[in-house]
Amino acid sequence: MNKSYTVLIRKSKLEYVAVCLELNLTARGTDLADIEKNLKDAIEIYLLDVKKHPETIVSSISIEELIEFLRDTQPKWLKKTEFIMPLEVHEVPSYV
């Protein structure tokens, strides 16, 4: 059975940054294909580690951490405005 995860991807000047909301994992990449591969690898490694160490507590990203992620990855042009940050929505294939 494949599990779906919710992922936010933001583009900065130099790279893409993604966060998996359910697992609180992040990844970086040079383009969307790269970020998808890097996040898939991070999720697979994390879930294998959780299997080996069942005492690991898996928790989703907190609201405070999500706000920090959005602020840290906010485009410079948007920082000058008081409006809500625009988000792009992409359909992402299931990784695990």
C-alpha cells in the first residue's frame, strides 16, 4: 500500500526547498525533478530508520515550524508586501 504525503515546495533564487508536512522532513534540489528525487530518498531512509527504531516518535510539522519554513523561503519580492503568500499547488506522486 502506498501512502500519500503533503509536500510544500518553494523556489528561492538558487534552489528549491521542500517540506513533507506529515513527517517534518525537508529536502533541497536544483529543479523540481531533483527535489522530488531528494525528498523521496529522504522519506524512504527516514521510514526505514523508524522501522529499525520503533521508539522513534513520528510527528508532523508544527504550525510554528511551518511559519518559519514559509518565512525563510519567502521570495524577496514578496517580503515587501503585506499580502498573504501565494502558493502553487502541484500534484505529487506517492513516494512510499
